[in-house]
Amino acid sequence: SQELEQSPQSLIVQEGKNLTINCTSSKTLYGLYWYKQKYGEGLIFLMMLQKGGEEKSHEKITAKLDEKKQQSSLHITASQPSHAGIYLCGADNGGSQGNLIFGKGTKLSVKP
Amino acid sequence: ETGVTQSPTHLIKTRGQQVTLRCSSQSGHNTVSWYQQALGQGPQFIFQYYREEENGRGNFPPRFSGLQFPNYSSELNVNALELDDSALYLCASSVQGRGETQYFGPGTRLLVL
């Protein structure tokens, strides 16, 4: 079965610094989703990548999917306290119903 | 906000009891998926409902069951609650089909004592 590994597990950065979170899949990714979650709350959709080499940006967050479609990265530029939370990558499991398999998440703290 | 709502927000039950969680999907979405998220873990897929029928199931026992109604809202029922069922239960709504983004509700926090 497919597994997603996220790194690092947690991250503490100073406000204004850049950071990168990685998501590696044990199998080829058909669709890779990035979500943000505040502690104990629902998931907020950030971006979805499908094509090898694809890159998408929204405000100060950029997500990339590598050419082999087995690894994705999420990059935050000039981090702000509002970026704090848990970032989860999810992958389409390849089944007909399109349910998602998730990594364990990366907890981001931003120090003002 | 996604337009996906869940109730209740928090719930405390004792072992052996039964619980029903509810989810209203986003307007225009016909599919609801349920996930269980234990503390410190990513969400785990429980099952999905489409056109009022179960359309896929994860590795959860039969005491986890669900319903979908004609207005696409959904219920998750858990019988014979166990301590390990304590978790955040998330529902996500989407349009049926692979590659369609799932939008999540705020979750229901269940504590089993």
C-alpha cells in the first residue's frame, strides 16, 4: 500500500525566514494535495499537483511535484505567524473513489 | 470557510456506547468521505458515500457505518465504542471522481472514557 513520509516532523522558524517541507511517496503520485490544519481543527486546502514538474503558488506558498512524481515540496517565503500550523500532504490512492492517503504532518511554529 | 459543517463539535462517551456524527456537504458536492485522525497522525480514510451508497471503505471494522441522505448530507455511526476510537473525525465533501479536491469540515472531537 502507498505511504507518504513527511519531513521534518516539526519546524520552528523565525518570522521572515524561508522554509521547505517535503513529502515523499512510496509509489508514483497520481494527485498530490497539500492541506493546512490548525490544532484540532479541519483541513484547509492549499494546492493540488498532478503533473510531473508542476509548480503552483498562492501568496507566499509554492508547491512543486518532481518529474518522477514521487516527491513534493512546499516552500514558504518570508514566513509569518499566520503560517503556523500543521501541514499535511495527501495523495490520491489510485482507487476509483479517489480517497486520500495522508502523511503524518509537519508542525510549523513561527516565532515573531 | 469551505461550507462543510459538522456536528457536534465535541463529544464525550463511555466505552460500549454508540455515537452518531453528522456532516453537511458543500453546495454542489455529491460525495462525502469520512476520516479518523488520531492525535499526532494524519487522517485515515474510513469510507466514502456517493448517491446514498458506500463507495469505498478503508481498514475499519463493521461497527463503523454510515448513511448518506438525498440532500448529500451524511452520518457516521460507531457502535460498541472503544477507547481507541477517541479521535478527531473529519468529513470531506467533493464532486465524485478522481482528481476532485476534497474540502474538509471542522471535525468532531470524540473522547471515549
